Amino acid sequence: MSTKKISIGTKPTAKPAPVAADAWVESRVPAEGPEPMKRLTIDVPESLHRSIKAQCAMRGTKIADEVRELLLQKYGQA
């Protein structure tokens, strides 16, 4: 059995971030990309959840994708 030696790095310090880093964070332009998502939690009857889950499984889709599509149909895209 061989012994494996590991080295432990230096202890982190409480030094503040460099001023350049703070300036970069404050002045950066948001990247063009997908719109950020927000979580929506709802309660549904167990029987309805079971039905939705079964239908999604047969179609090979996710419940979240199906619900998003229904909400877009009802409320449109912003």
C-alpha cells in the first residue's frame, strides 16, 4: 500500500477585491443571451399531476416545457 502525499494551499485572506475587479463588475454590459428564468410554483390535485406526467412521458416531453407552452399560448410572449 502506497502513501499518497497531498499539499494544502495557503490560507485564504480577507483582503478586499482589487479596485479593477469592482470597476469591471459595475461597468460590464450584460451578455446577449436567453432571457433569465423565474421559478413558478403551483399546487395541483394529485390526479391532475399524474395525468400530466403520464401524457408527457408518452410524448417524451417535460412537464415544465408543456406548462410553459400553455402559458405562452394564453398570455403570449413579452
